[in-house]
Amino acid sequence: MRDIPTWQVMPASLDDFSGIKSLYMRVARQGGGIARTEDEISDDYIRHNLDSALARGIAYVAKAEGSIVGEIHAYRPIPKLFSHVLSDLTIAVDPDFQGSGVGRAMFTALLNEVVASHAEIRRVELFVRQSNLKAQTFYQSLGFQIEGHFQQRVRRHDGDLEADIPMAWLRA
């Protein structure tokens, strides 16, 4: 069994920009974790997500020994008719920390903040590839429900198409 350094989950800040970008590069390099390739992880992409989450959503990072080993964010879409929704949820966990509880801890922090501090948020939504059954099971264990199938929405690295699965957590 590998020795995982102790990690801690905390709210993200603008100071986390470079660490988040580095994390996303590592996760994209591994493949299959986030819906971006390594060459699509730009400063603009990271800045947009971080700025949007800090302005109208929620973002957390997990840090171990001063390095960011996990990040989760979601934010409200701009149209007011979606002001009760947190969307564009992305979670990234360093390949060396996957399976250590980092992802569950960040998700728990995000959902706990929704419940405790954001009564206006009624729905948190995400998408997961149909082939990623492990992630689907994980999200279901957190209270997310499968809401359908967007057939042929995702082009895999091998060129084949697969469904994207919309999932949502709904406030009770």
C-alpha cells in the first residue's frame, strides 16, 4: 500500500490559480478524468472556472504538503431562471491521491456548504461519461441521481462516441 501524505480541504482562493492549473495538467495527462486534454488546460480556462466559482458558486481545494492535490467547483449559470442551480461542476483529484478520500471530502464540503449557507440553491448538476461507471456509482453514493442519457455527446480519444450522463443532487 502506498503512503499518502496527509491532506486538508479548504475553500479555494485566487492564490490557488497556479496550483489548480498544475493539478489539471496532471489529471488531463492521465486521461479519462476530466473533459479536457492537456493542451486545452489554458490560463483562460482555469481563470474562468475559478473566477466564476468565487463570484457565483463554490470552490474547494485539497492540499497536501503545500501542493494542491484536488479541486472541485460549481457555479450558477448567468441567466436568472437558473439562479437556483449550481452547474458546470468539475472535480479533479491528483492521480496519486485517487482513492484516498480526497474527492469525497471535497464533495462533502461543497454539498455541506450548499445546505448550510445557500438556501437558494435547490440543485447541483454534473455530467459523467457513460463508460465511467466508477464515477457514476461514487456520485450516486453522494445523493446524485441519473437523469438521462445524452447519446453520442462525448468523442473519446479513440474517435468513438459515447453518451454523457446528466446527474443531479436535489435539495430535500
